[in-house]
Amino acid sequence: MEKNLWETKNWFVSPYNFLDEIKSKLKPPKKISFHDITLRDGEQQAGVVLKKKDKIKIARLLDEVGVSRIEAGMPAVSKDDREAVKAIANEGLDAKVFSFARCMKRDVDLALACDVDGVVMEIPSSDHLLKYAYGWSVEKAINLSIEATTYAQKHGLHVAFFTIDSTRAKFDTFWGIIESVAAKGHMDSYVLVDTFGVCTPEATSYLVDKVKKRTENPIEMHCHNDFGLGVANSIAGVMSGAEIVHTTVNGIGERAGNAALEEVAAALEVLYGIKTGLNFGKLRELSKLVEELSLVKMPPQKPIVGDKIFTTESGIIAGWWDKASKADKGLEVYPLNPEYLGFEKVNIALGKGSGKPSITTQLQELGLDIPSDERIMQILEKVKLLAEDKKRLLTKEEFKKIVEEINQ
């Protein structure tokens, strides 16, 4: 029976997360939604190419996971992108399908031709980016935004207004653009964009709070990961009132990537008690699909979905697991239930760091007799020597061969 928010059948985390004095400082929205950008921003990772059929497969699984909005691509990029966006928009998914667009009527027309539900419309919002990257004045950015957002709204599209480089912009500059669009153009929601991943969680909270006091439009968070804070900043934004968070599967994306869907979702659900509505049992399947189709290999220790997050080599931890699992207290050793995340079980591996409990556990799993302590230590010594020589974990076949040699 579930006793509390920090200890359930699927996880055991810190009770301090749920103290009143901690929760009273947070201002989460009543509902959180995920806008996944794997098929657009994720594909912007150098060298990644997702074909139409790849994007359709990923979109279907994103929908099964429960993502409420899928950014299917940018139709202006290529014919293949346009065809993929249109195909996904006509897949009959529960998720709303969006496309990415510049603040140009032409891009809106391309979005309309793809039958999408909405558009994420981008415009630069910092003086320096406008000057050095675009060669535009602030007035030009405002005029283009007003014209294009109005045009999109008149044609029935949901408009998420996306101000590039929000977190490096002077507040008066980017807010002036937003205010002008709200008054003379149209936006259904506003996207606060940490384009270059340069904000801290504290600064993100400050900005979301400041913007939220000035607009009734829902706020969306779009965070990059250049300093490894994409997930932290996304969560900081949500816990300050942002209703929608942009993510990519596995955190793939431009430069150092984007906030990872699986990490943001698990942290919100497990550490903050925010119901995400996602199917966590399918996150690993989704991760592996994107890994396969993007050709971007994930590190084995990748949080939530990595191949070896439930693999233990250390003899000490193997001993803990042996005792805890026999008492049906596996969450004493692993904070998350493997099955909850789509894994089969905990794996006690054999390597240089193994100990006596590692050997006995493997013998039991293989249905082999448990020999005397002396022979167990002999097996352990050979396991360590071979692992050092091979610079890797041992296979079950290699372990069986060692056992046979010792038992001869």
C-alpha cells in the first residue's frame, strides 16, 4: 500500500522534497503538458537525419507515451520535412501536431498546407542577436511578428510565440516585442527560450515569475543544455508556473542538446509529485527507438533510460541488493523500480569491483551449486583478474568457464 508521496511501490526518494516549507515556495501550474520537439530541434543535432518514415514511427510512440503536443518539424526545411509533418498531422493521433515557423506568411501557408493544429513562431528578441545575426532593428522584428501571428490566427492555427534568446535579452527589449504582439498581433501562449542554455534555475524562476505577472497567456519553457542545466531549468520554470515544457527524447538537439523528456518527466512525477499523465513503462522503448533512428548512442548511465542504470558491479552494493531484495525491499538500493521504467530486473554484473555476494548471486541465477567459501573466493579472484585483463564486465559464458575450472 502506498504510504506517501516519497515512498511508493515504484520509487523511494527524499521526504524532504515534500516538506511544507519546501512546497510552499513552489508555484506549479494545475496541469503540466509536454510539447516534444525531437522531430525538429532534436534533428538539428549535427549529423542527425530523420526520414519521413522515422518521424512517423517516433510520433506514434510519443503519442502512446502520452505526450500532448508533437512538433513534427519545420515545413520550410525540405520537401521531405513537409511530407513528414503532413503525414503525422493526419495520423489520427491524440496529441496535437504543431510545426515550427519563422514569423513569415510563407511559413504559415506551409503549415496550413500540412494540416497542423498549431505553429511555434520564432523571432529573435535580443538587441545583439538582432544586430549581429539578423541585421534587423527591433521594429522590424515587431512588425514581422504582428503580421505573421495575426495571419496564423486568422487561419485557425494555435500560435505559440517563441522569442529566440529570451534569457540573454534585455528585459525591456524582449518584453516590448511580446507586449506588441499581444496587443496588435496574436499569441495563444508564450515560449520563454533559453536558446543557448545560459540561464541558471534561479534566474529561470525569476524570469518566469516576472513574465507571469505581466501576461495571462500560458507560459512554455524551451531550454537548451549547454551547461547541463536544461532539465533543471525546465523544472524551475514549471515550478514557477510554466504550464508547458519543451523536450526531446534522450535530450538530443542543437549543440549540447535540449531538456530530456524522460528526465524532466520522471523528476516532476517522482521528486515533485506532479502528475504528468505519461506512460513511464514506455519511455525506454521510446528512447531506444530514437537512439536507433537518430544514430545517436546514449551513454549506459543515462538517467531513467540508460542500459546499465540497473546494473551493479560493486560487491558492496551487490550485498545490499541480496539482503534487501530477499526482504522485498529493493527500493532501499535502487530509488526506482526497474519495471516502472520498462526494465526487466536488476542485473548483478561481474567485474573488477565484484565481491563475494556478486559470485553467489550469479551462481544462484544460473542454477549452479554454491561451493565452499574457499572456492567462492577462488572464483572471485579469477573473475577480477580476467575483468582487469579484458577491461570490461564478464559474460555469463566466461563466468561459467571459470566456475568449471575451479570445480575440476
